[in-house]
Amino acid sequence: MTITSLKNAFSVEGKNVIITGGTQGLGLAMADGYAELGANVAITGRNAEKGAKALAGLREKYPNAKIEYYQADQTKQEDAQAVIDAFVQDFGKIDVLINNAGAGGGDDAIGYIKDNFENWNRVIALDLTAYFMMACMAAEKMKDSGGGSIINITSNAALTVNKPQKMVNYSTAKAGANHMTEMLAWEWAEYGIRVNAIAPGYFRTDLEIPELTDIWRSYTPTGRFGEPIEVAALAVYLGSEASEQMTGAILVIDGGYILAN
Ligand SMILES: NC(=O)c1ccc[n+]([C@@H]2O[C@H](COP(=O)([O-])OP(=O)(O)OC[C@H]3O[C@@H](n4cnc5c(N)ncnc54)[C@H](OP(=O)(O)O)[C@@H]3O)[C@@H](O)[C@H]2O)c1
């Protein structure tokens, strides 16, 4: 629908939203933001204890919102399908999918030979293939219900070299997810499905590593880490009607990091 007024254009009230890996960090901030604005939200994650805690916290804060947690390892096809099926059963249609569950880790890639490339395969499986699987499964439902919005949380690491850590696995997976975003945006526009990416820089989450924090901050023109709620604001925009003409976009939110590096 094309907006004719800005009055309710940014509303996500009543929208049904799945956020993978929403039990902490950026995912939890997005779940919080959507729930605060009246959306119905499901979060996923592997650790059931962490999931129960996040769910209880969100439900306490937003007693009128419909919020669920599904335990899932998003790299497993059967878990991903179970999330989609449970969500459709509990909520009805899917309006927004946020592919967020991601992780890095690794070291100099020459060392990957010793671990049979486990460090490569693990990160590609989570940060790229799992995003693709969930996108396909959600799109199948969105196509039937007239459309939807898919948001892939990638990284500015997909667009530049983040220093000084070595992380070719993570940066490559995120770069793949960015181009996957562009391809799917084109391929699924005819179904009314929009596909966009948010590429964050450094945010105040568990990602903070004491010996690197000052270095990363010094490379960031705004001089600070982002706050998770700032990613949530962008995710709400991409899930709302205000962004109906936006698809295939890679929205960088990194305090100017890639401009200066
Ligand atoms: N934080 C940043 O500054 C930053 C910067 C750029 C990009 N990003 C991207 O933003 C996303 C979120 O980052 P974050 O820092 O908020 O991460 P985080 O704090 O490590 O949280 C990751 C979330 O994903 C879940 N998760 C991890 N592996 C999973 C799996 N296999 N299946 C299902 N859930 C899984 C975790 O729960 P369980 O452990 O219970 O599974 C947790 O809820 C990631 O894609 C990351 O690459 C973050």
C-alpha cells in the first residue's frame, strides 16, 4: 500500500514479527522495540534458559503484547521449519522476518586447515545459509498472504575491512547475505515481498571485547558505539509501511565507520 500521510506510516501495531536469535543483544532490542509499538513478536535461540528469561522480561514489560519464544538452532533445517510452522499456528500470517541470529569467531584463516575448516563452515552456516533458509520458508508463507518484509542483519564488515581482528569467515558470510538480500529483493518483488539489510557497525552488546573496544571506538567518527535501540529504530522503519518503496537496500548504521576506513 502506498502511504498518503505520515501520520501512521511508521506504525507496526498488530504486525506479526519473527526475530531469530532475539534472546539478547540487537535481537532482543528489536523485539523490545516492536513489542513497545504494539507488534506481536516471536524470538528464537538455542539456549532455552536464556529464551525463557528474555520472554519473561518482555512479557512483564509489555503485558498486552503477544510474545513467544521458540527454541531452535537456526542452522538446522528442521528447526527453522518448526519455527515457521509454530509461528503461523500461533500468530497467523508472517508480516516481518528479521534474520538476526549470527556469530563470528575465528582467527588467521591458515589455521582453519587444522580444524577441517570448521570455523569457516560454522559461520557460513549461521550467517548466510540459515538466513537463506528462513527467508525461503517465510517467503513461501508471505507469498500466499500477499507479501511481507524480510530484514537481514548483516554487518559493515561486509563492506570494508574491520581492524585489527581477522575474520574472513564472518565478513564473507555477511557480504554474501548482503548480495542475497539484493537478489531476493529482485526475485520476490512480484510477490509483494521486500527484502532489505541492516549493516551495523559496533554496537554496545556482548560483542564488546575490552582490549579492542577503544581501538574500534577510535575508528568510529561519532566516537561511540551504537546503542541496540538505534538498530531497532531502523528495523521498525523497514517493517512499516513508510518503507514500502524500499527493497534491496543495504542500510549501514555504523557512526560513519566505513566512511573513515
Ligand atoms: N553487536 C554488534 O555490534 C554487531 C555489529 C554488526 C553486526 N552484528 C550482527 O547482528 C546480529 C546480532 O548480534 P548480537 O551482537 O546481538 O549477537 P549476540 O549478542 O551474540 O546474540 C546472538 C543471538 O543469536 C542467538 N543464536 C546464536 N546462534 C544461534 C543459532 N545457531 N540458532 C539460533 N539462535 C542463535 C543467541 O541465542 P543462543 O545463544 O541461545 O542461541 C542470541 O540470542 C548478528 O547477526 C551479528 O553478526 C552485530
